[in-house]
Amino acid sequence: MLPYSGINVNATLKIQLILIFCVCIFVIYISVNHSFNISKIADSTISESPASLAPGISSCSSRYELPEITSLLSPLSGTDEGIFDILRLIGELTDCTRCSVYEVQVTPKVVKRKFFWAKSGADGGKDVFHNSNMKMFPWIFSNIKNKKSIYVHDIESVKEETPDIKLLQTQVNNSFVVMPLLDKSDVFGFIFIEDSQKIVSLEKEPYDLIFLSEILRLAIVQKKFLDEISLFKNLINRSNDYIIVIDRNTSKVIDVNETLCAHTGYSKSEFISMESESLMDIVGNFWSGAFFETCGSSYLDVDSSFKAKDGTKTPVEINVTFIAHDESEYVLAVARNIVERKEREMLLQKIRDRVELALNGADLGMWDWDVATDELVFNARWAEMLGYHAANLPPNFKAIVKMIHEQERDEVISVFRSIKQQSPFFEEEFRINTRNNESKWLLVRGKATEFDGEGKVSRLTGTAMDITERKLSEDHLKQYADKLQRSNEMKELFTDILRHDLLNPAGAIKGYTELLLEIENNERKKTMLERIQKSDDKLIDMIDTAAKFAKLESQEELEFSVMDLGDLLCNVTESLRPMFESKKMEVIMRFSGAHNSSVNHIVEEVFANFLTNAVKYSSENTSIFIDIFDDSGMWKVAVSDQGEGIADADKPYVFDRFKRVTKKGVKGTGLGLAIVKRIAELHKGDVGVENNPDGKGSRFWIMLKKA
């Protein structure tokens, strides 16, 4: 049977017989003129011995006779239970507390415990080796690498100051033995025996221990071999492809995978017992000698079929390989179900038909240009765009080039010439003069589908769309954009007029009014002058606010520098102190420390607006509270008043321009909070209003990034 097809009962029996023979030879090798070479190191409590036997010392023999050896080999079936039985025998032989088998993984260089046995009543204990890097045990792994066993009688008396001993002292009570496990000449693991009561006798006469360790090694190697075969067989059975092996000489099935059985409805035994004629009716005669003579050792049949038990046929693609093995000839066939591929091919044809319909429905012209021959193939819509019937349009690209508007012609030719294999796609908009002397705009998209040996384009394929109406709309939009630009310029001019031409007269009125108030003694006239002064102050505030808002609206970004928000708040509060004193109000700052943020000085306008509003909308003898909160990477600066508060229905609108919540007796433009919102946006922050959590009134806040 071929290796991929798994191991049957006869193969397992053969392996066991080979193992029995190997172990018998091994025991005879121990018994005749061989002993164990022991080399002591500096301290008498530790010894290191070669893992293999060395000739030339005294003769000795194993405690196990041939019948016992045969019984010992019975668990050698490559199973976990068999390996555990051998590990148990090692534990009983050494009278130890625990006995483990570890596997040394090459990449990464870590140790894994694979098998474990503990004396009845003993717990699992600590395991310092499992999942540990080999570098943590340099002395032990140096000996294992050199294929030496280690015997430590009393771990507490060991003078070696190595990390190995220090780690093992946390696990081992008294003694331990380490024996390397080899596969051919490579070390793949080791046996670790803890607290053996017979370590002295074992060190002097280790033959029985070596014998059992060799059996354990063979069992582990066999298990690894069987696991690998089982894994390979499992992968074959789970393959999406159908796999079958046939003996060419007898035309008999050697093996099939489960996928083929499941698809055809035949069992594996039915395939194996099937006669040649029946087999050909199901899978064809791909193993015929004629194919071998014609195609050689392998060939591919892209259009075959397999027939199921119910008579249905499945199209398949078969990859056939002829193999000579053990003086026999076999055929390995791997067949792939191509039903989906056939369906995709049919779907592709439908898609092609739909694309043609879509091109017609999308009003697209389609063209294909053979650059070498200058032959141009096109559909009727392409010819129609150029003012021709399809039969009358010259079938070459030179005729099209002459129609391209002279202002875009060189650019279009340059685009075609710059196409490379690395970037085969192209797109270009240009005007074309039709047969009727009309000017049309075309959007041409396409791809270079073929290149010659020098990497030059040899074939271009693409579509064309009439975008004349779109271009006209773009022209109208451009004209509208120009008008908007002029409107913006007029707005900026008006802003300048506000700030200079209107503000200067208002400032003059303010100055003369203040002068008149100082020299006027008539109370009636003074009252009239005070009214003029208030109206003028309101006018100046409106002009200044409107100009400021217009300027902020036109700005896209600000220059920032790192500043302490606490210092800025203190400066603004100090500048507004006369306003607070006029209403006998107290400002309480409830923050301390540094609050650095990357801001522009204009942020002081926000703080000033919050504070002046708090004064306007609060009664005399009340307090204003200023807080700075740490809010997930942002500083939240909040100003709380003890005024009437704002209704929940009005809160979403207070930051809109010209939107003022009803406030009796309070004058303003309705732009102050709109300016606050714009400043926050330029700082990539946020603003909001909420009820004062400390009681009556409102809390206005702004979020600013930390620096």
C-alpha cells in the first residue's frame, strides 16, 4: 500500500515485530561485554553518564528475561496508554515520586511535558520545565545535547551555582535523574525522574532503566510516526478533491478517500472489490496503458466525469500520475469537481451579454484599437457620437485623431504614448469635431490590454461617453462660483466698512457725548445725552460684534501656542472686575495647578462672553463659579451662574446666530454665543450649556485640547 493510504493491521504487526527484534538485540547488547561508563564530576552528589552504552567495562545483564520482554512490548502500539504503561514501569523500577517525558521544541526553543506518571498518593507537584525556555537550564541541556544522563543524589548538597539547580530545588525534594531521548542521532526529549529511592543502585547498574527508557523511546517514536501517518491520511480524507489509487497491473482499487466515497455513494470496500468494467463505468479508464505511453508519467484530463451510484454524472478535471513502488505500478488520480467552474463559465457568458446591454443602456460607445495595424473596431453608438453611421466611419485611429479639437489633440496623443504596463489604465476628457461640424465633449476611459516584446502598447480597449451637457453645467457652476466669490469680496468690503467707516463716526459721537456730559449742568439735557451715549455704545458693540463674527466666519485656521487656561481666565476676570463690582457679585475660581492647552489668544473672547452673560442674566449679590475639569484628553472650562436658567427646549439654539432666548431688560445682538461656537470650532473643540448642577442658573462650557 502507498504511504498516503494509512497503516492497516498487517503494517502495525510488522512494526511491532521489528520493534521486538530491535529490543531483543538491544538486550543481548547489554548482556554481552557491555556496561555503563560513569564519569564523576567535582561533587560526589552529581554524576553524568553517556546515554548510549560503551564497551570495555564489566559485563552485566538485564533483570528482564525474554518472556518478560515480550510482555513489556505489548503496550508498544503507539498509543498514549502504552507509553503511560512503560512510564509506570520506569516509576516502579526507580521507586520515584514522579516520572515525566518532555519534548524539546526547536522553534521556539521551549520544553513541553508530553507524558506524566505519579506514584499513588503523590500530587502533580510543580513543573519548572513545562513551557520554559532551554536557556533557563544551561547545565542540564548541555548534558542532554551531549547525550549524557544526569544522576543527582542530594540536590541540597549540590555546590553548582547554576540557574538549573536553583529552579529544580523548588520542585525536587531530594534526588533526580535526567535521561536524553534520541531519534536516530538527534535528541528530541528527555525523561525526568524525581526523588528516586534507588538512585544509588540505579547509577551503579542502570541497565534495566536504560532498557525501559529504550522501549519508551521506541514507543514514542512509533507514536509520532503513526500520528504523522494518521494526520496525512486525515488530510487526504478531508480533501475537497476526489483521490483514488489503482494497481495498474490488476486494475484493482488500492485506496480511495472519503470525499470520493461520499460523492459517489460507494463505500471504500465496494471500490476495493469492484471489477475493472464496473470501475471504468464510474471513473473512466484514465489508468489505461495507452495514456501512459502517450503522456508519460503524468497528464491532465480537463473534461471528464465521475458517475455516482444513483446514475448522476459530475464533471471533473483529473490529474493522473503513474507511480512505480515496491516493484509494482500504481496510478494516483486526483480529480476536482468542476461543476462550479462550469456554472461560472455559463454565468460569465451571461455577464458578457448583460455588459453589452448595459453599454447600450448607458449610452456608451465602445472601441478596440489594434495599434500595430491601426485597425479600429467600434459599436454603433461610438460612430453615432461622431456624427456617422457605423458603416461610414473610417475603421482606423488616424481618422479619429483628425477629429480631436486642436487644443486637446497633442494632450490626448501624449496620454496614449505614456501608457505603461505598470499603469495600463487611462482616462481623458477632450473635445471632438463631429462630421456635422458640431463640437462635443467626450470622456474616454480604457486600458492597454496588450503590449509587444519591447513593452510598448499594441492594443487599447475602452469606452466613450458624451459629456457635452455636463461640461455646459460645469461652466454654469463656474460662473455661479465666480459670482459667489464676488459676493464674498463684497462681504469682506462691508466688514471693513463696518470696522472703519461706521465705527469711526460712532467713536466720535461717543467722545463728544462724554465731553458734553462733563460740562452740562442741565439735568434734562444730561438725561438726553446719557440716552445718546447708551445708544452709541450699543451701536459700537453691534458693529464690533458683527465685524468680529464676519472675520471668524472667513477664517479656516488659527495659529496656536501653549498657554495656561487658568492664567487666561484670571486675566479676563480681572479685566471685568468693575462689572462684577457694579452688581456686587463674587467670582469664585474652583481650580488649581496648571492647565496647559494649545490655543489662540482669541479664546479669551469665549471666557469674556461667558462671564459677561453670567453678569447680565444674574441678580445682584450672587456668585459666579469658574471650573476646569479633566475630561478624557480635553479641558472642560465651565462658567456657572445663579440666574434664571435656560429652558431645555431653548438650549440647542442658544449658540445659533441672532437666536436669543427671551431675556427681559437685556440688550444684545444675538451674535455673542455664535462667535463662541465659531472660536470653539477653530480650536477643534466643542461648546454647550446645561443646568447649574449646584442649584439655580446655567453652566456654559467649552472643551479645549490638552497640550
